[in-house]
Amino acid sequence: MAKEKAEKTAAGTAQGDAEDAREVRDARHPQDVRDEDFLRLDHQICFSLHAATRALNGVYRTALKDLGLTYPQYLVMLVLWEDGELPVKRIGERLRLDSGTLSPLLKRLESAGHVERRRSPDDERSVTVRPTAQGAALRAQALAVPRAIAASTGLTLAEVADLRTRLNTLTATLDGADPVALAGGCAAG
């Protein structure tokens, strides 16, 4: 009888330890994710961001159709409307695009009459880009785009602002993250 009681106590202690460990894990992972569930697709933050980006790009595609701009072209124009004339290198830095991706965008925008590219008189290797009068006028039409996008999300403007802040924080954190440390764990959430 004493032996059975000791076994029950030991089993209870082991079960209690497992429950304690689960509570600690659940405190870190409030969605109550079990270790074996970390590899579920719907638990991957990367997939959630990917799916949201694809859906949002579709909404942008529709909103930008009347402007005659693609989403990447719109981003270039946003930078130019904000900063005016800029070196191509700086546009690429702001948009996180390499020159192989950015150059064709600029060529199409130039062909459409929205931007003008010129070589720097001081440095022939440096090319600057600025909006043309037509490109600057396009800004007035584009003012409706951010509100249309925000409305399509079903979020309030405050929620959109909060989401943007959180995504910017995530980006800054990941940009400064140690790739070796990242390789050691899963970014499920």
C-alpha cells in the first residue's frame, strides 16, 4: 500500500512537473503552442506575413490601376514625392531594392513620363532621379490610395498605425539580429 502511494506520488510529481513546464512554456507562448506544433504552417510568422503581403499587394494593384502604376513603381514615386531628386543608390537603400531590380522600374517610370534620370555632372557614375511635372501631378491622384488601402483592411486608422509601428519594430529587430542566433531557433508565433 505504501509502495502504491509512493508510486502515485511520484507519478503525480512527474505529472505536476510536466504541467509546470507546460505553464512556463505557455507563458512564453500565449497561444498554447505545443513543441510539436511549431512546424505547423499556420504557426509560422513568415507565412502569416507572406499571405498578408500577397493579399495587400492585390488590393494595391486595384487601387493603383487608375494611376497606371504598379506597386513597386508606386513605392519609387512615394520616395521621390517625399524627398525630391535623389541618387539611384539612395532610392534603392530606402526601398531595400538592388540596382538590378530598381533600374527596370526607373526605365518604365521614365518611359511613362513620370521621372527623369540624369547623370551627375560631378560624378558620371552617379545617376539622380526626380519626378517630372507629370509625375509630381500624379501625387494628387495618389492621395486617395492610403485611405483606400486602410479601409480595405477592416482596421481603424489607429490599428493600421499600430500595425505599421509593430512591423517597423520587427524589421529593425531582424535587421540587427545575429544570423547565427536566428539559425538556432524557430520564429513561430
